[in-house]
Amino acid sequence: MKIHTVEILEEVLEPKIYYVQKLEERVNILSEYPYSIIAEGLYNEFDSLDSWIAHHYEADTIKNIFYRKTGYDYGFAEYFTKEKSIEEKLRFIFTNSYFERRDFDWESKRH
């Protein structure tokens, strides 16, 4: 999984006319969840990450938007949170981990 900037995301979403709704949704989410990470990765990475997040955090702690497919089973998504510490943890996980659902520590408690 790779982390990207908003500028790269906007470049990928060209022409913007097709993504106006997603970009409006992004602005609305950022008003409540000011910390975000834009990631590019494989679908199975996003699926595994979403499962990991659901297991480790309460509902509504982290929101996400899947923006667009950029290749076969590959695309862009953005994850939002209210807390800088969670954003930093996700940033570390995104760049340093590749995990499968079977690798989860199902015994650990939610944060």
C-alpha cells in the first residue's frame, strides 16, 4: 500500500466532473474527521485493512471513501479520523504492513 497526497489524488480523479460527489463527500467528512490518509493499493489490502479497523476500533472512529479503480483489483481510498494519534498509527500500518485476515490477533481488545 502506498500513501499519496491530495494533489496526486486529484490528478488521478481527472476529469473531476465524474467524481464531484466523492469530492463533496470528502469535504463533508473532513469537517468532522480532520485527519486523513490517502492510500493506493490492492483490493484485498483494503479489504484486510477494513477488517482490521473494524476489529480494533469502535464504529465511526474511522471513516473511509473508495475513490476509484486505477487498475485491475487496484485503486485509491481515503481514511479519516478525528484523532491525530489514530492517523499516525494508520499511516504506520499502511506503509509497513501487508497482512491477510488470517494474520489478525483476534484476542486483542479494541482501542
